[in-house]
Amino acid sequence: MSARLPPVPGEWIDRSVDIEFEFEGRPFRGFAGDTVTSALIAGGAGTIGRSFKYHRPRGVLSMANHDINAMMQDGARMNLRGDVVPLRKGMRLNAVNTLGGLEADRGRLLDGLSAFLPVGFYYKAFHSPKGLFPFWERMFRRMTGLGRLEFSSPRLRTPKRYDFCDVLVIGAGPSGLAAALAAADAGAKVCIVDENARVGGSLTYQRDAGNLIPGMLDVLIARIVAHARVSVRAATCAAGYFADHWVPLIEDRRMTKMRARAIVVATGVAEQPAVFRNNDLPGVMLVSAAQRLVHRYAVKPMESAVVLTANDEGYAAALDLHRGGIRVTAVLDLRRDISATEAAKQLGAAGVPIRCGYGIYEAREAKGRVGAAVAGPLLDSGDLDVARQETIGCEGILMGVGYAPAAALLYQSGAKMRFDGSVQQFVPDQLPAGVFAAGRVNGVYDIDDRLRDGARAGTAAAAFLGFASTAHPAVPRAQSSPSHPYPIFDHPKAKNFVDFDEDLQLKDFIHAAQEGFDNIELLKRYTTVGMGPSQGKHSNMNAIRILAKLLRKSPGEVGSTTSRPFFHPVPMSHLAGRGFHPYRQTPLHSRHEKAGAVFMQAGIWLRPEYYAFPNKSKQDAVREEASTVRSSVGMIDVGTLGKMEISGPDAAAFLERLYTGKFGNMKIGMTRYALMVDEAGVIIDDGVVARLGEDRFYFTTTTTGSANVYREMTRLNVLWQMQVGIVNATGAYAAINIAGPRSREVLGTITQLDLSANAFPYLGVREGCVADAAARVMRVGFVGELGYEIHVAADAACHLWDALMKSGQAHGIRPFGVEAQRLLRLEKAHIIIGQDTDGLTTPVEAAMGWAVKMDKPYFVGQRSLKIIGKKPAKSQLVGFMLEAGDADAAPKECHLVIRDGGIAGRVTSIAFSPALGRHVGLAFVAPDMAADGSRFFIRVDGGRMVQARVVPTPFYDPDGARQKAEAA
Amino acid sequence: MTSIRMSPVHAQLEALQPQWEERLGMQVAAKLPGDAAAMLEAVAIADLSHLRKCGLKGPGAERWLRDHDIPVPDGVNAWAMLPAGGVIARLGRSEFFVEDGEAGVVVESIGASLGFGAAGVYPVIRQDAGFALAGRRVNELLVQTCNVNFEAFGAEEKIAVMTQMVGVSVLAIRAIHARVPCYRLWCDPTFAPYFRETLTGIAEELGGAAIGVDALPI
């Protein structure tokens, strides 16, 4: 049976384009312009989905982008909202959330068990016996969730883009259109967006029983389209509001981050359901849903209907639908005393019974959908007089009892809202600068008033931006309330749903409040009201009304829950989109690739972990690299180190205040280790400071610390006002460390610098040319061998690398990676900040008191270290060695030191030292365990205990003779 | 002769089989295969990292520049042309960025005159990767990568923008050459491979591609 009507003026469908598709295995046919739901209803479908919890059959509710029971799966695309998703050829749709299909859904048995599954039942059950928890977990995972995730579906690189406008108007109904025109006429560049496929808002379906000025919408649209300063985006959801008028606009395949200078929120209202037994039967829907079906898609959702209303618009809608071919068997008005509108009179003249002061007690089912409405008069208490109930036959019940403002964006913008009893609605009370509201979200309902209110808001937005404009007076809100204060009716058999997303019934709210969840935020979390896919668009207002009544408060006193972006679900593909994940490469990256480097991430840097060789394991490669450094010469790219320059008359004094050591007494041409602590005395960075001139220093920081150190230096100099220039040259310099007993010979062939031990001693720094490039060369020994750290401009890095490789060829030079460097430095017990320290480690605990000069007048953290120094240390970093036989079950970094069954410390670094033939490491232990020769236990994977012995450090070359290489 | 200097995106350009030319001590992709004119109808990206650069900062920097007859942009976040080509951008009240054109000598003369610095003037080593983005659809690339509304700037406005593009801090200036929108971008060289790869990918989606330096309408 087809429910398609003859052509309707203004319909959105293109009858010349047939579209075939499948739903639940059955063939259907629709037109271009149809949504999935409109085509299904046109094709005779009644039930189009199952409810989330009780698997009850559901049909159309709103046709307004929150019919969450009409969600479909189409191949890899899941949770398509049938009420708004355009029909496409070849769709093979299935309802989500069924066990065995829509008709035969085995989950429907849950409806019969609903008495045992009240809200929050899972909080109170399933936690014992403990052993059954995995069973329940599996069951819940199977039963819950919507849609089926296809892991094989290709990644959609949904583009994200920025856009800009003067005024963003959200909502292209009459007030939004008027606002856009007013702002644009004043000179502003305007963008107007609407989530519907076409602009026009309620004018596209609410015809006010034919009382609208003929062609009003066409005129508005024509003006908008023709206006040079207005861009229109339909099918675009403004899904959130962020600071400074930053609004993400969600389209089918794109997200635009719109930065507006002002916004007008003309988002209208969401029609609200009445709450009565079986108000979820297919055939019970909002009046506006029926109007959308009739006027946009030329679909008649039912043959006959009872209209339940509480406002004058309900009569206009009833008359409109009656003329559209739906036989209205009764109009029930929750209000008692009304003055009959013209529409009411015409309905009466057409023989439609009108009952004032009447409500619906329950919907009766027949053949899977509404068969009748059971109505009754309202008592003074607001309850229904059940004794005088009457049954009215119908195929549908249309609910038009009131509205809730679509005010999520206003809330998110920081607008103060207040409950206006005269319109029974939250309305804007105070709006942030640059945010304006217009139309029904503002409590303005009459069509002429909405147009005037839109023009006022648009003009005000333009004036806010400095465009010349004339102020418009405020527009009065509705004279009579369009919303009923309590369209909610109890029933002993329940199934009177408040939230259709989560199958929440009236009794669930009552029970929640009785259990103490009587604050709207608590109520939300306990019941999960508003937490489903519709995000409370049809349930939050009724929940507030219910709680208000239970607490004997007004809705304004109860308040609303916090609205957060996104207020409407956004596909993950939009949020993921094109990812921007910056990474850094040193200038030598191409050389590492050629040498077979296996890269690792160090922060956002890519660094060679080691250099791979065919038929050689990583462990062997790393050990060979380390061995080459110990026996001959190797080189490593250390360009990731932070590199700073500081110069000026106060440069030395600045460093003295910044670091724990002394730098004022350094000789020009020398370097010194530098340790940085924060105000709490915690180690945060280290490096090497080189004095290049009386007032000129160059120094390094850790790889990951450079940006923070530079930022902190800049901040401190704002405070200290010292005469220094600070430059972060991290990316501008490349750095190569050449190390090993042959390093002097290798470097000596490509530089005129005097590298002799006397002329260039250990810890010296020299400036000169290396391989024809201007360079700074530092004699430092992080890996414990004679070595030089050569810093050149980044664009000369490859040239230097090539020259060193060529020069070192005769000595078997080879590059080494981070893993070998870690091993070599561990043999010297040189710590790595962040690995051998943590967010609480002080220099005392790290055994680095030698790097802290407390006799200085001041340095950052000094005061804290004085206090810390008076207290006993909680832990101590020590070197340890394993016995020879424990190599197979060696601990790993972060394994725990155990004493008397409790945690007494942890391993921070450990590696097998080829030079020593043992595993050596660093560990934090209790101070009374730190004496040389002490033994302690480390718990390794599997729980086994491995004994370790505290030994003096450095493990290798304890006198430092190799790195000093004074004899050479 | 082997060039001492190398562009941070040399390896990426090498894969495009360019016609290399040595300029200012660096191998430059002068020409790339493909129809550069067609690329300029969409979005073209070229590497200009070979141009010499330097920076100055400190309370005496502005005075020092004026004393050495180097044009100083009037306001913060403004730029000016150097007499023999090239640009000087004012990054803050007391910080400047200078890039010479291929024939320029300003950077060299600043280095020679300033040395390690003067009173209240501190030299800043600049090794930025430099790029040019040009083409009639260039704004479509910009709105996908950056949240600055470059189109709001007047055609004659010389505004230097320090912002983030594809997550990387950049200095950007806008000019129009031969009625083609053209942007100069500079970023830290260690981000350059990522930066260029990402921009080129988006440019290709828009029908553009990399071009050689000689095809730029500058």
C-alpha cells in the first residue's frame, strides 16, 4: 500500500527520479529528495526500528533529526538517521539494535521482562558473585551498542577546513532568514546554516492552516540567494559553540571550523512529546513530524488521527492535516479555557470533535500500531479522570503539546537562561558579547514577530561589528504559552516513555528521585536521560518538569543540565578527518635512511634507534655499534638536543639564576654540565653550557625539553628584566657527536683546529671551520670516550656528515643510534632526565648534589632545595650490577625493587654491558639500601626475584681516563 | 663542485627528478617535470630554502637597522621589501627576520656589521625552510591548513603573520604577483619534510603540485 500523496506544493521530492533500495531484505522504492524514513513510510512500513533497551517496535517520532529508533545500518555506514538521511540508490538498510531482524527480533522478549529491568538495575546487580562478571560483561557487550562496526571499511579522510564570516546565522527558518538579510543589508558578510536539506525551517511544513502570506518563503529565499554578502549552507549542522564564536559546521563529508565575529542563534524549538502509556507505539508521533511527512515528502503517515494539543498551533496543524487527507477523529486540548481560533472553528464546522481539558491516558495497539486513543478529562490535580475515559478509534496520535528551545549553542556560549513561565520555556536572559538570539528559541512565536525578531537580531549583530545600522526595538514574547506545563500522565502499567533513546519511563524518574538522585545533574547520570543519540532533545524538558513536580519547585529552580559540544552526534570520521601530526627530522635524516637506520620516536622527533644489517639481530647491531665506539670511532646525530644562545652583559648572571651550577667563573672556551630544577627543586632538564665569549654562551638542553626551557627562559627574563638576548636555535643547528679513541684523528683531517690535548682539553669548546663549514666543537664525553660534539648550521649538516664518514673510513667509522648511546652512557652511569628521574626527583635523590651550588645567592629552586636538604631523603639513585648467572632473567626498566614484600624502589635503566660482561643498571632504592655492596631484590616478569648488588659508578672507566684522553 | 648547503626537503625534491642548479651554495630545484602554468591555475608549491636569511632581536635592533639604512616595517607583524629583492619582516616590537633575494647582499652585510652583536642587538641564526605557495586556488589550501583569514587582508597590505599551519609554527606573508595570489612561508627546517609533504598532498587534491623555483611568478 502506498501512502504517497498527490503532488504537494513545495514538496522536496523529485518524482522524476525513482530510487530503489532495500530495508530488512525487502525492496522499497522512493524518490530523489526522500529521506530513508519518508520513503519507508510511503512504502507502507509502520515499524522502522526497535527501541534500545526493551526492543519495542518503534516508528516515526519527530522527523527532525532525533528519531533515534529509526537508525539504520547500510554496509559499513552505521547509525544513519533515517528521518534525515537522504535516500540513495542501492542502499541495503537494516535497523540497528535487533537480534535476528526487525520483525523477528529476539530481543523483544526483554519488553516482557521490563519490570525486572528498572533504571539503574545494572548498578545493583551483576557485581556478585564475582566469577560471573565475565559472563555478564559479554552479554551486555552483545546486547548494547548501536550498529555494527566494520573494521574493514576504508578510512575516510574527511576534510576539515576553516572558514570566516562576520555574522554566522544558525537556523534558516523565518527568523534566521530575516536576521541574515538584516545583517547583510547593513554590510556584514553573512553565512547562514541549517541542518535541514533545504532552508525555510518551519515555513516548509507549518502552513498555519493556509494563513501564511502566499509566497512568503519563496520571497525570503530569493532575497537570500540573490544577496551578494550572504552564503547559504543547507544540510549543515552547527554542532557546538567554542570560545570566540568558533563553531564547527558538520556536513555530510566535511567539517568546517567557522570563525565568526558574531553569531545569531535562530535554532528554533524542538516539539516535545506528551507522556502517556504506549506513547511509543508506531503511529504516535509529533504533530510536526506528520506535517513534515505531508508537506516535504508528500507522505500520509496515517489514515486517521487524534490530535492532542495544548496550543493554538495544534488546531492549525490539525486543520492543515485534515485538509491534507488525514481524517482527524478528535482534537483533544489539554487546556480547559480557550478562545476558539479560526482553525478551531473550521475544524468544528468540518465535524471534527473537539474536547477541551482532555488528555490521553493510553494508546491502544492494533496490528502492531495505534488502534485507538483512550482519552479522559483532566482533573484539577492535573491527572486524568480515568472513570470517564473514552476510547477513540484512530490509526495515529499526533502530539502537539509544546516545545523546548533548541538552545544548546546558547548555553555553550555562556548565555544565562531563565525559565519564563508565561511561555513555559527557558529563554535567554543575558547573552555574551557578540551572541544574539532570535525567533522561537527566544520565546517569540507569532510569524510576524519572528520575522521582526530576526531582523532585530541581525541588525544588532551587524551593529556590534561596527556596521552602520538602525537599532530595532525588542519584540515581545508569545502572549499565550505554546507549551503545556505538565503534559505527563501516570499509568499503573507504565510504558509511558519520557526518553525514547533509553526507554525511560515516568516511574524511572520517580524511583531515581526517591533514591536521592534529586538534582537534575544526578538524575541525568542515574537515569541516563538525555544521554542517548538524541541528546535529550525530546526528553530533557519533560525530565525537568517531572523533577520539578516531585520537588515542588518550578522548572527554573530545577534548572537544566550542562550543555557541552558537540550537542549533536558527529561522525568519528569527521573528527578524525585529515590528521595533522607533525614530526621533526634532523637534517641528516636522508643519511640515516641510506645507512639502514631503524627509526624510533623521541617526542616528535624521528631518531635512528640503530642501523640494521641483513642477518643481524637488533641486539647484535646495537652491541657492534657500541663496540665500535669503544674500540675505534663512531658517530651519532645529536641534532635533536635543544640548542640555545644567550648573549648580553647579563648572560652569565642569567645562567647562574637559571641553573643550579656556577657559570660566572667559567673560562672562555670551556664547557660545564648544567642541571635545571623547578621552583620545587625537582630536576627538569640538563645540558652543557659553553662559554664562547665574555657575554656569549651556547648551551644544550634535553631533546624534549628545549621548547619548555626556552619558554621558561623567556618568562623569567620578563620577570628579571636582565640585559640578555635569548635565541632558541634548536632547529637551526645540526649536531654530530663523534666518539671513540680514533675520533681525534678522524676530525683532525677535516679541520684546522688544534685538537691536541693541551690546546683543546676535555670540556673545551672551540669555534672554527670543520669541512669548510663554520662550526662549534665541544669536547664532551657522554658516552665515556674521547669525543667531540660538532655543531654546524642545519644546511651544512649533510656535508659535515659525509666528510666525517669519508675521513673515518680508514678507521672503520660507523654511525650509532640511540640504543647504543643509551648503553654507552649507562656504562658511565650518566643519567637521562625523564628516564632516570621522574616528576619528583631532586638532585639529592639523583646523587647529583655535586651539580648544585647552594652557596650562590640565588637560583630557581634553591629555596626548596634548602628545605629538602634538611629532611631525610626518601630514595636514592644507585648503580647496581647483576650476578653473572642472571642474564637470562634480567629485570627491565620500571621493574620494582622489593623488600619485605613491599616496594622499596624501581629500576630506571638497565642493559647488558659488553665491556663489563654483566648487566648494569640504575635504580631508586630506599636510602638505607644505597651503601656500596648492599644487595637487594628486583621482581621481574612472572614474579621471580633477581638479586642485585649496589656498586660504585661509573661502571666503566671510573677515572674517566678514556674521555679525558690526556695522554694523546 | 659539491654544495655545502642542502635544503631540508632536498630528498623529497630529488624524488621528483628536478633540474638542479647550484645557487647560493645549495642545489636548487630550478625546474620540475610538468606543466607549471597549469599548476599555477590550482596550487603550486616551490622550495626557496636556498635564500639566505638572518634575524635580529633586542631593544636596539630597530635603531641598528635604521642606522644601517635597512628598511624597517612600520608596525609589528608587518613586512617590507628590501631594495634588491627580499623581505624584512617585523615579528615583534624588537625582533626582525630578513631574507635576501637571490642577488641580495643585506644578510651578508648584516652579518659582517653585527658580528656577535652590538649593544642591545643580538643576531639570530635563521635556517628556516622557505616555501612559496602560489595559484588561484591557494586559499582553498590555506583554509584547510590554517585558521588565519588571509583573504581578509587587503591586496596592498603587507602583514606578516605568525601562526600555525598543519600544526607547525610558520611565518607567512601574502603578495600578489601577476594577479596570482602568492604566499611566502617559513618554518623550522626540522619540520620542513612533514610540512612540505602535507601541503603538497593537499595541493595535489586541489589539482596542483610542486613546481620549480623558476616557474614562480615572483
